[in-house]
Amino acid sequence: MRGQGVRVNSPTLWALMLLIALAVPAIARAAGEALAEVDGVLITSEEVEKALATQLTQLEEQIYNLKRQRVEALINEKLLAKEAKKRGISVPALLDAEVTSKVGLVTEQEIENFYQANKAQIKGEEEKVREQIRSHLQNQKLQTRREAFLQSLRSQAKVVVNLKPPPVFRAQVSADGAPFKGGATAPVVIVKFEDFHCPFCKQVQPTLVQLLSRYNEKVKLVHKDYPIDQLHPAARKGHEAARCANDQGKFWAYHDKLYENAPKASPEQLKAYAKEVGLDLAAFDQCFASGKYQAAVQRDVDEGARLGITGTPTFFVNGRVLTGAQPLERFAQVIEDELARRQ
């Protein structure tokens, strides 16, 4: 017996074919919307977003942080308003009672301690500077007390934050063979792209030292070369020289010497730094003069460009991008999140 099929008349068949024809481009757009076309070759949204992944991630995080800050501010406003209403007083009166009146005045000894600790960076007439220090320390005390009070109010309330952070984007960054400090098998790997003549790179070095001290074997700090020739034309040779120092196990000592003396990087000065850190000068000279590491430095620069780096320093914390001379606690925030995710 022949199987019975479903008869489809011609108009229905043509309608079905038209529907399929219309659906295929829609599916293609969903997979990668065509943003442009060159001689029939499509430029898709996926292609563009992949090239801009680092910058787009930074923008998403900035938007999230702005929203989060505003949410936190509104939470604090509502907590203060609720407590003030409960006590039958105004919010300013509440803050006067719980914050201002409970903060002692800054002492002369506190001003002296701060002045001596920061004397090297302080400029200006000492009497005026001390008054600025007094104001700064007083504001710090008030802020600390205010935060403590808000935290106590928050602990007594049911606060739910539904704002979700953006998905974590992790760039694929190679760390193979690059100089590093910290734990060789650390759960958190920070790859830093730096220019030895960049003032912001120099500024962040003490922060990186603090990070390694705080996290010890939990963090691995990897160096990558990213001299920006347009801004610092003499920096590249310093990067090559540092790699020659690495051949003798002295990369980090030479790294620190370059930052200490930047932007001084003539061949004679680079050789002088080699002597100061205890390198075999003959081996260093041969390595440096041969241009042995020119291609290696350029590979780092090419990788940085592929990752969308537009300035230094740029850091990748397990692939998560941070740009600029970030404060210690910003690094710590990401590191703690990464450690928590591993657990």
C-alpha cells in the first residue's frame, strides 16, 4: 500500500517558501547583524563587538558603577529619613546628633603625624598646609562616623539590591614566558601592559607592591611591554634592555631602575643601570646591541593592540580589564571577587 501524503496546493507551497526565505535573513541577523557591506562582504555586529570587547566592557562597568552609586545613595537617604521620622526630628538634626556631635576635633599631634608622613609631597606655606590638613582629617573623621551610623541603620533594615552587575568579560591574554612575580600557580593572574616612560605606570608601582604583599602566593603579577612610541620614543629601548636583564634573572631590579630614572634611557644610561643592578656587562651589551628582543617587544605591542589597549597602564585580572593607575582597593575588589568565584 502506498503511504498517504499531505497534498499542498501551489499557492500554499509558494507562501511557505516565501516565509522560509524571509526567516533565513532574520536568523542570520540574530547570529550577527550586518552593520555594513563591502562588495557583498558583510561586516557583522559580532565582528565589531569582538574588536571593541575591552572598551565596551569598560563602558558597561562604568554605567553599572554609576547606577550602583546612585542606588546606594538613595538607600542611605531612605534609611536616614525613616530614622529621623521615627525620632520625630529632621535628617540634619539626626546627623548632628549621631555624627557631628560624636566626632572629636582633630588634635595637633594628628596634624603633625600626617605632615611628617607626607612632608616630601607637600608644597606651600606650612601654616596654610597645616590648616588644610586639619580640614582634611576632620572630614575623614566625619565621613567614617557617618558610614558607621549608616551601616548600623542598614543592619536593622531589610535592604535588597536587585541591580545586577554586567556579565564578566574575560579577554584572552597570554602570559607564557613573560617575567612575573608572586605565585607561579596563583589563582589570580594580573597581566600588566606598561610603558617605562609613562608617569601613570610609575605612579601605580607602589600599589602593585602592596598587592603582592597583601595576597602573597594568591596573585601572580605578569609584565608585558607596551611602549607608546608616539608619546615616548625612547621607551622601547628600555623595554628591550629589561628583557636582556631578564636573561640574567634581574628583570625586576632593572624594571624598578628604569622607573626610578625615567625618562632617562640613552644607551649609556641603560648600560649604567645594568651595572647598578649587578649584571654581567659584556653579556648585557651583546644582547642589547644585537637587537635580540626587538621582535618580542613588538609581539607584546601587537597583542595589546589586538586587545584594544589605548593607553597605559592597562591590567587584565584573570582577563578582566582595569585601566589607569587604579587605587589599591579597586584592585582588591576585583581580586576578592575572583577568589570568591574560585571557591
